[in-house]
Amino acid sequence: MAIESIRKSALSLLLCGALLAVSGGMAVSAASQSDVDDLKDKIESLEEDEKEQQKIQEELEARIEETERQIALCTQQIAGLDSEIETKEAEIDQKTAELEDNKELFKQRLRAMYMSGGTNDLEVLLGADDFADYLVKSELSRSISEHDNELMEEIANTISEVEAEKAEVEAKKAERTAVKKELASQKSSLNDDLAESKALLAQIGEDKDDAQREYDKAVADVEAQIKAASSSDSYDGEISGETGIIVDYTGDGFCWPCPGYYGITSGFKWRWGRQHKGIDISSSGIYGKPIVAADSGTVIVAGYNNGGYGNYVMVDHGNGFITLYGHMSAYAVSSGQQVSQGEVIGYVGNTGRSTGPHLHFEVRVDGTPVDPTQFF
């Protein structure tokens, strides 16, 4: 399985370009959060690859163990066949020696008969005491000759049978030897696969370590930028640049962040000599009511702000759009969490620089607060 290396330099460039802080506010672009998410996804993917390779190694090791068991069995069978072949060879040698001995005895008798001039039926008859003695001697002469022939023929047949049995055993040995050779080849191939898997697992480990370092750095950079921007956020800080900016939102529009409570007690306007950076939503009985995400996105801040927001949440919606929800009694999400449009992220409160229970709602585009009402 091919493992793509993580392109560290490209990710670093994305992160550097994505983290921007501006006066009176902050911006964490979608690229930066997406970059962190991509690194997290890569780590999870590498962990899955790691588990897969570990499983592959376990399977390979089990197959190697089984192959070694089969090789050992073949070796044992071959040893048994070798012993059987040795027994057959010894039996053949013994029978061959018996055959040669009988051939030698037969030759000696033929030689003796030839040297004595041979014995024909007339000589046997003349040398017999009577006719009965002749029959006995004549039959004895033929029996000796026939016995020699039968004995040698029997020994020769035995040798042929043993040689056939030996050939059969040798064929079995050849078959077992071929199987053992094939098993050895399979074992070698499995060992190669195991070595490759181990090397791949080591590479995955290195890639995962690299990705983890990049991820930790990216998270630290984002958190540092958020912390720096959050510490300087002032509830009534001045906005640099033009106010009342009209922006085209590429989504399907925001939903109202405090369902059922639509009173705006303070709009996006100059107030007390400063620009009010959002809108204040309040109504009777609003305290403790749910606050929902205006659109889907990633929570980049969920904490307490000493600059005036109190308990607050910031959600990155991508393309430079960030929403802020201030003065919460409590928040229900955490940094890095993905939220859907309309999902509860906290509850209306009176924390921070606040004169009564309400939701302070902001929309920032590339770090600059804009009028939220244009997005509903």
C-alpha cells in the first residue's frame, strides 16, 4: 500500500498565510483551520495505515509459522523415506549377493560335470544297481538342475520387486522434496513481504511523527494567535477602517442566533464615542435561553474574555467569516469542535461588561466587524 508523504513546506506556507491578526479584532481564515483539520485527518489516516500494516504483519507471521511447520513435516517425511530407501537398498544388495552366490555354485557344478565328461542317461543306467536305482538317480539329476534354476529365478524376481518398491519410494521422496522446495520458496516470499511491511510500518511511523509535529505546531500557532487577539479584544474598541460594510455571504444565510428572542436593544452603530461592533439581542425572560450557531463551522474560541465579552464563543465559517457570541452564562462547546447551523453552543447570560442579560452577536469578515443584520 502506498503512503503519501506529508508536504511540510506547503502546509507551513498555508499556516503562515492563514493566521492574521488585525487591530481591534482577529482573523483565523478557513485555510488555517482546514489545514489543522487536514493534518488531523492525515494523522488518523496514518494510524489506520499503521493498524492495517500491523494486521498484515500478524497474518504474514502466522503464514510463515504454518509454512515452517509444513517444511518441518516434509523434512521428517523425507527422512523417513530416506530410511526406507536405505532398507530397500540393503535388501537389494543382500538378494543380489545371494543370486551371485547361487550362480557361482551352479557354475561350479557345471564345471565339475564338464570335467568329469558329463553324465548321460546311459551312464546313469549302467551305473545303477537296478532299474529303480536308475530312476532315482536320473530324477535326482534333473531335480538339482531345476532347483538351481528356480532358486535363481526366485532371487531375480525378488530383486526386481524390491527395485520397483525402491523406485516408488524414491518417487515419493522426489515429490516431498519438490513440495519442500516450494514451501521454502513461499517462506522466502513471505519473509520478503514481512520485511517490506516492517519497512512500510517504520515509514508510516516516521510520517505520523512528522504529521504530529506539524499538527502540534499548527494548533499552537492558532491558539497563540487566538490568545493574542482575544486578550486585546475590547467590547467597545474602535474599528479601524470603514464601518457599515456590506458583504456578500457565499452561504445560504445565517439563522437567528437566539431563537424566539428577536429584540435588538443596540445595533451596529457608533455608541459612546466608539463603534459598537455587533448587535445586542435581548428580551424579557431571555436569561439562560439557548444560543445557536448562525451557520455551520469550527469553534475557534470557547472561553472567558477579560476585555468585556465575558463567556464567549467564536465560530469560523470559512472564507474569512467568523461569528462571535458574547456575555454567555455558559458555553456548551469547545475549541476545535465542528458545529452545525442551529446547534446549541451556549446560553444567554450577563457575564463580562454587561448591563443586563443579553446576547452580544458579531460578524467579522477577515477580522473586521460588519453589520450582522445583512446576513439574516
